[in-house]
Amino acid sequence: MRSLRAMYIAVIVMTSGWLAGQSWAGPQLGGESAKSAASEASQVQGFSCYRMSADESLLSVQKKALTLAREDALKRIKTFVESTGQGSAHGLDPEIVAAAGRVGLSNERITRQEVKAGQVCVGIAATPNSKDIADLIKQRLNAKALAQTLKVDDPVVATSVSRFGMKVWTNKKEGEPFVEGERLIIYVESEKDAYLKLDYYTAEGKVVHLVPNVFTSEARIQGGQKYSFGDDGAAAEFKISGPFGDETIKALVSTIPFDPALATTDQISDSIAYLKKVQTVLKAKAKESTWSSAMVALVTSNKDDLQAARERKKIAGSGPRGPGSSPPGKPEQPIDIIGVPGREK
């Protein structure tokens, strides 16, 4: 089985792991857990409170307070704050925060927790991985920009009444993310007999030329017939893998052979350079009725990132958030947490 990673198809999202098992682990012994002054100085701290509502459990509110404390810690990392610009009505974009939290904070530990006046407050300290955050944010934002370019700026969006029907879709409902390890199947159907070009624009800025370079027997298709790519017994079967983010599958059909300028013997090429070439060719054929196109957008994601982003959105839209305060001082016996992302198990 060929995986998307093997083909460099980086086939959303999003972030820091959740507590596993019990919410809090026991305190560590002070002697073994003591750190050098230099190590402590390199850490960032986060602190936040969350008010309990009548229908929420203490464990649920603890998790929400911890999520907000992580977000507060991320905001204190200069690279993260300068790189995002992904604000929303409730704060930073949950998908960016989720992904950044997974790679951006390591050696995380709870430095303070308290429950009083109907709210839970949590303080954390963690080591920032600033370069990892910057690289991840750059990759995610570039993927979003490319997906938007394909959606808005592609000349095939300028419709022509003489073009014929064409559609492309996947084995998931529109808007439903693909999660790491899941199978991807692509479907194509043209109204007319035509030559086919099927391209996969990945989240890492590459384009994989599926037809005719991977699936060679489908270079010419029959009108009104559904074709599948990645199904059982196909020339290639796809499993979702990272890097994750916004991606696009684009199908182009023509009743006459394609312009030689679009021919390539490579299975993979740079997405921006290839897209410019496609746009140049299609602009010259804008009024011709010999071709048509369709595309489908999808988001790929790490499972933990996806869950964390969904939970963050729930927090933003659910009960009242308590006021934050300055990060607390170091406690005598720091409390470790279970399931911290970035830690060796």
C-alpha cells in the first residue's frame, strides 16, 4: 500500500493533548525535580481561571482552565504572537492554537491549581519551542493561502455557458476533516468523454500529479461514468499523514489532448509554479468549450489536534470565563500532569 507520505502527499489540524486518565498526578519530590536557574529562566508561564456552571463537573472545568492556561503561555512566546495574526471573536484561531500547542510547549507542568469562589484557576510552566512554532505556523498559513488562491483566483471560476458538467468529490461529507491514518478515496465524473488531469495540492506546498502520472490507465475517461482513485485494488491507496492543513484536489478534463505545456514526467512538483503554468494555459482557452474543471477542498488533521481545537471552540462559546491574573510563583511541590504533549512517555 502506498501512503500519502510515501508520495509526499501530506494529507487539518490542530493541537495540544488533553489530560489522560486522572486530571492531576501526584506531586514530585523536590530534590529530583529541582531545575537550574538557567532552565527556569527559559520557561514560559501561563495562568487562567474558568468559572463553573451548575451543570459542569470539576474535571471538565479543570480541563478548560488548563486549555486556557496553555493558550496564555503560547501568547507569551514572541515568535507565536508575531506570527499568527489569526484573531477571532474569542481570541486566537483554535486550529492555530491547537497545532502550536502540540509542538510549541514541552516539559509542561502545573505550578498552581486552586478552586475558590466558584471558579478553577490553573497555572503552568513549560519550555517554549519557538522555532517549531514558527515553522508550523508558516506551513499552516501557506496552506491556507494556496487553498484560497485555488478557490478564488483560478481562471476556471470565470464560468462559460459552453462548458460541460464535471465534478470531483471524496469519501467524506463536505466540511468533514480527514484524520491521520484514515483512508482517502477520490471520485471523478465528467459529462463528456475526455482526457483527465487529476492533481492533489498538499498542505506542504507540493502538487502530486495523480493522473496521468500515478494512475496511468485513467488518462482518458468515459462521459457519465464514475471513476475512483485510492479504492481497493487501485494503483495507489492513500492514508492521511502529516503535514496537516488545508488541501485541494483539482480535476481538469478536455475533449482534445492537453496543451504540451501542462505535461510533466514528475509525480510531484512545486504547487505555486505548477499552478501558474495551469492558469496561463487556461486563460488562453477561457472561451473554448473543449474543457471543464472541478475541485474539492479538504482539511487534514492530527487526531489529538482536532479534538483539542473542537474543545477550545466549545470553551469559547460555552459558559463564562473567569478573569485571569498574573502567573503565580513557583510552588514548593510542583504538580506534574498526565499526557502532556511533547514529553517522552
